[in-house]
Amino acid sequence: MVALVKRRFASEPIAQAALEAAESDPEANTERLASALELVAQADPEFDREVRAAGESLFGTQPGSIVNSVSGSVAGDVFQIGSAGTINIRDNG
């Protein structure tokens, strides 16, 4: 997915800057990158389809689904509020 986004953002200077900022400081630039992805996807329906398909392939999700991923050193509880028909919990540790 990263290669797909990098290829598409190469011709979009503002989106490219958002991607580079997110790579150097993800926590501070996640929203900026998400906004860039949304704008480019709205302008390019084929890119939107490709990114969604890549997400489905990587994360096993369908449009409208919720994914909550927690990794690293985590202490305490994690809550996800929403509604879902099927809940799958995997412990990859």
C-alpha cells in the first residue's frame, strides 16, 4: 500500500509533503496524511478503489468495517465503541 500511495502522491506536491511529514513524525502528521489521502481519492476514483482493495487485502476488512490495532508497549484497557455484527479478536503475540 505504501508503494501505491507514494506512486500516486508523486504528482501531487501537497500530498507528497503530507506523506513525507507522516513518515518522519507519524503521531504529529496522521490527520494531515489522512486528509491528503481523502482529497486525492475523491479526485481519482481509480486510486480510491486501489487503496480500498489494498486495505481489504492487508487488513481483511470490508468497506464500513472497524479495525482497531494495538501494538508495542501498551498498559491499561483499550475500548472501541461502535456496533458490529461479528467481532474477531486475534492475539498475534
